[in-house]
Amino acid sequence: MKKYIYIIIFFTIVGFSCKDPFLEQEPQTALSSEQVFENPESVQAFVYGLYYQWRTTRVNRKGFYTMLGTDEAQQGEYQVRTEPMQAAFDRYDGYYDSENTSIAEAWNIRWPVAVQASEGLYHINKLLGKASGEEAEQYKLFLGQISFYRACILFELTQYWGKLPLPNVVDGQNQLGARKSLQEVYKMITDDLETSIATLSEKRPTDGRIPTVWAAKMLLAKVYMAAPEESGYRNFAEARNLLEDLKNRGGFALESNYADLFDASKVAGHLPSEASTEEIFTFYFNNVWPDDNQAQWYCGSRACSSDPNCMYGGYDLILPTSYCVNIFEPGDKRKDVSIRTDFVYNGKQPSPAAGFGEDQLKPHFKKYEDVRIDGTKSFYNTGGNMYYFRYADALLMLAECMNETGNTSEAVTLVNTTVRTRAFGGALPAEYTWDTGMSQDEFRTKILDERMRELACEGWRRIDLARTGKFEELIRARNTWQVANPTVEAKHRLFPLPMVEIKQNPNLTGDQNPGLN
């Protein structure tokens, strides 16, 4: 039995754009539950700790594991050749099993957040039973935030691993248990989100780390769209209602210039006044260690790494597939923002580093370059924000729900007049305007492509492929490593449950995802 609730505060706050008393405190690594939940100020620290723990799922190479192996993104040649555990994300080979340490890392940075959030909810509910007035209102807000965090992390976990050993807190401690059915998993997620919707504010807070009702509604819509049929929670009509409410009342707007979304000099910090009008929920970073995300280190080109201050240097972990590179129509401004094809730096064309693969100067993802560090700091210190939910995604989701509920023409019009118009700088050419008379099936194909154009390397592709039933088909056809050796099967839609977790929880013995070991 664990004696302490652990708050892992792994960062030093340097250069944040808003002042926060919690951020100025000395980091704590372990506090008793009595200390953590003794007053609203200490609970606030706990809630921020959860946010930063969850944020680690987007830091360094671990932040890209679940993006690999799709029709959108793949590993560079050297990575595949030298890192067999990691290469399994693209190869779908014998290393795609319970002993895979990279898959275990992807689990291990998520599951503890679900457990700690559950312990927090246990204590918050006890406090609510005794609090009154302003203190009670503050605890209700904390309840909504923690419920949102747990729902998000459980959604990720179930999308990647299926059935889960749901947290079960008794007397403040999580009890080890067997994996629960998908119905039970999705019930916990939707219950959490209903709590969030009932307790969070619709108004954008001064601190962007605090989720709103709109973030909870967007996640609930994603749940309804992505839940497996057998869970009983797949419901496009309910998702449409949520997204129409977000569109009509949320107050969000597309940025007029797509490039501004990924310009770290324009969107940084925690204050919505400094943020994009498009962001619904965001992971905030800075370019000072340990509050950076190191994303460019893994997105960039090794050929450019001889100059450590080149903002597009890196180590070729995650590259766009050829399909992703070529999916953009002429004039689509999103391509130059999303994909780097020109590696000339300070007037010089770099040469590939010998022995490190033939794809060093092939197109790379560009969204995580940080212009603030160019020429002054290592590309390790990239710290641009990483979006979890943004308004363009919500509009594309809404259009998909319209199509699935019999309103294809309306769905086409929505995409044409919003996301695609912005993509072409405000004037969508006639030849690239979608036909409102297209069939429902044709729209399904087009919206999946449009989601790649709009959301490339933002973390949703694997889920999109699995929920639409296109996982094996499109990966086999478009991922370089699968075209060369097609091994991906339906069983690979889920990751194997890590052996390290099975050993820690004897209730999981013998309960592996079908077809995996």
C-alpha cells in the first residue's frame, strides 16, 4: 500500500508569461495526503502537478511514439535500423510484444496519471462533503479539472490498449484489479466528462492550463466518435450536438494565418490573451530546460545537426510519409508550415551525415521548429506549444458527424467555408472546392485526407485510422516500412499490454490483447 500521494513536479519555472504562487514554490516530490488536501492552495498545487505529469506524454521521443507507424508518419532509416524496440512501431514485427520497452514507456507515462487523478478525486469528494461557500466552489472547480485530466488520459489509454484495469480507490489507495470491459471503461470516461461539463466554466480562464466546458465537450465528442461499437458509446448524433454547441457558443475562431498557430514567438505562455483564438486546450512549454519539449530534436534532420543552433536540426525520429508530403494541393499554405523540404542554412546546403541513412534530407515535419532559438540555442531546447484540441479539429469533427447523420451537403459546405478557405489564404479556388453533391462514402475519404492536411503530426492519426476501420489498409499502402514488408494486421490496432505492468498486477496475467503476446 502506498503511503504517499506523489506530486511529480519535474520542471523549474523559467520565463513563464504569467506569475503563479504555486510556480514560485520549492518543488516537492512527496507529500502526505493530509498535506496535499489540507486547503485549496495545496490542492491547486496538486492539480497543477497533474497537468504537468500529463504534459510529459508530449515530451521528447516518447511524445511521438503513438504517432509513428501510420500512413502519416514513420521513422527515419537509421532509427529503424538501430532501435528494434522503437522500430516495431513501424515494422509491426516480432518486437511488437509485451516485452517492448518503448511501448512500455508509452504506457508508463500515462497510467500513473490516471491513478493519481483517481486518488485526487477521492479526496476532493471528501472535501466537498465538508466545505461550503467559496471554498466549496473552488473544490468543485478542482473536481472538474481532475475529472477532465483523468478522462483524457483514460481515453488515450483505451484507444491504444483497449480494456483497462480501471483505477479503484479505496480509503485513498488504488486497488489493483483486472481489466474491465470497454463498456465500463467508457462509462468512467463519460461520467468524468459529465462531471467536468457540470463544474467547469464556459469562460476562458486567465490561466490556460485550466480546461473549460468546451474542452470537456470536445473530448466527449471524440469519445462518441472513436468508441468501439462493442462499447455501446459510439454516437455521431450526440457528438454532433456537442460540437454544434461548441461552434455556436464557444467563442472560438480560426486564425486567419495558419502559420501563426506554430510560430513560437507569437503563441507562448499560459495567458489566453497571448494564445491563439483557435486553441481549446493546449500543452504549454518554454524553450528553457526543463520546461522545453525537445520536439525538434526528434523531428529535425541529422544533416543539419552539425550546427547545434540550427532550428531545423535533429535526429530523424519521425518523418512524414510520401503520402503526407504530397497530399497538399497547389496553393495550400499548410504544406510549407507543416513540412520542411528546403534545408539550406546560412546559405549552405548541408550534406547527409555518413552512415545515418538516406532520408536525412528528405521532407521532415516542420511544426515544432522554434524560431526563438535559431542561432542562439540548441535545437534540443525547442519549446513551442503543442495543441491538444484546437478549433479546426472541432470543425472537421463536426463535418464528419454531419456526414454520418445524413447531412453530407451541409458537411461539405462547412469544410469549404472554414478550414479549406483558411488553408488557401482566405480564397478557396474553384477547382479545389468540394462538390456538395458528393456521396457519403466519398466524403469519408476526403475528410480523412483533410484531417491529415490540417492536423499532420499533432497526434490524432492513429486514432483516426483505427476508428474509421482504415488502419491496416492505409498503413500498408502508404508507410514506407510497410510497403517494403507488409506485416500490419488488425490485431496491431492495439498495443500489447506491457509485461512490466502485468508483473506488477497479478490480476492481468493471461489477459493480453488478442493476437499479441
